[in-house]
Amino acid sequence: MRDYWLTQYLLSAIGWGYLIIVLIVLGIVLWLIKGKVAKTVAFLIVLGLASILPIQGYREYLKEREVADAHRARLAKAQALFDERCKTAGEKIYKTMDGVDGVVWMKWRPSGLNQGQFSLDDPYGKDCSGEGCILRLLRGNETSIEEQAQSPTPSLKYKYVETIDPSDGVHYRYTGISKSITEVPKDEFLLHVQRTGSGADTRGRFLALQRQPIKKFSANFGLIWDDVSTRGDRESWIAGGSLKVVEVQTNELIAERVGYLIDTGQGSTAGARDPWSWARSYAPKCPQRSENTVDFAVRVLKPGK
């Protein structure tokens, strides 16, 4: 059975055409050369030269198989670790709060999604960055309570978000105001897009951020993300993240969501592949449905009307 497999491989590697050419050359050489010894020498020379290509091909095959076997072994080890991590994944909600007007965004997410294997920026839970995270938590001021009640998807977000801007260390309170792209200078809208990563809706309106400095936080509850990956996790291309809801003054844990994902390509960048971006879209996750930051927050800290 093994010999049959090897024969099939060799034929696949060198091709039937190549084999036929070799046989023709052998036939011509044996026909032209006289004498038993000379024929034997010529036969061996032609056969030796003809075997160079398939031998090289077989060596390449062995190298590729070695790489593939190593990848499978590495992935199996990573998958076992991922399965172990998934046992601790999920959410724990200890209590919920009603009528919450504002929250504290306690830790800013860095811009972009770092492609580094060991960059602890929570690829699992990262759905925003910079001021874009604040924008997603805010609701606008243009929709009345009656319109919200009639809407199939009411605006379940917060009136304000408080935070410390890491660029200057100042406490700020953010609010959102609905504007039309026709009502503001082009530079203002472009700056909004740059800061938040968000544009206008189908009506040509966008939620502009307004902020003012404050002395201290007035919101009682805060949101904080963290990357819970260990060095061993990242060596296996596993990333874990948590999103916590806490009481600001006491740091009491109100709720927490923990999730993991794995790059089954084990960091491959072939074809301009971005490992963490690919994993976020296609790879196994636990929980498989990664609820975004806002949806988890409003289930725990229910906004007031």
C-alpha cells in the first residue's frame, strides 16, 4: 500500500509527460549505443539525471509535510488550551440598575487593532476605540419620548458619559447633540469622523460630541475593559478579554463578561492576512456571539427615559 502511495506521489510530482520523455530518451540512447557495458553505463547516467527532478520534488514534499505536521501539532495544543479557557468564559450579572442616566468610561481603548501577537488590547471585545467608544454609549437629543416609544428600536443609551482623557488627564462629561452635515463646516464633520470613526446616517445627520471639564465624576457606575490573556495564551494565538461594570466609589463588581478567541491560522500572514482581524470574523470564540460593549452595558445599567 505504501509503495502504491509513493508511486502515485512520484507520478504526480514529475508528471506523465516527463516520464514519457525519459522513456523515449532511454530508448534512443540504448538504440544508438553499441555494446552491453556502454549501454549499461548510458542507461544509469540517463536514469540518474532523470531522477534529479523527482528527488528534489520529494524533498520539498517532506519539508512541506514536516511544516504541516508541526502546524497541526501546534494547533491541537492551542485548541486544547482554548477549550480550557472557554470553561471560564461567559457572563456573571450580580445585579442590575434601572434609570441610569450616565456612566463612567474608565479606560480608553487604543486606536486600531494592533496586529502584534502579544499586544494586550483585547481583540475579543474590542468594537470601538478612542472617543468612538464614548459616542456609542451616548444617545442624541433630537428624538422625543413619544418617537422612541413608537420606534421598533428605541435609543437605549445614556444621556452622558464621564471619563478622564488620557491625553491631558482632565475629567470630562460628554453629551451628544444631533447635527446635520449641511449645518456644520466640512472640517468639523471630518474631525468628527476622524475622532470617532463614525459618519452620518441616511438622513445626513450625525451625533456630535460635546464635552466640558468637571471636577469629579457624578455617575455612580463605570465600565472597564481589560485583556486577560496570559503569555501562554498569546503564544498559542489565544486572546481573552473582560468587560466589567463596577460601582465607581467602592469598585464593587456589578457584572462581568469574559470571552476568548483563537486564531486557527496561528499567526499566518499569508495573502496579507491579519491574524486578529481574521479571528474576530471567522475563528471560534467563546461565547460564540460576542455581544458588543453597549448591549452588555445597557442590560446591566438600564438607561433612564
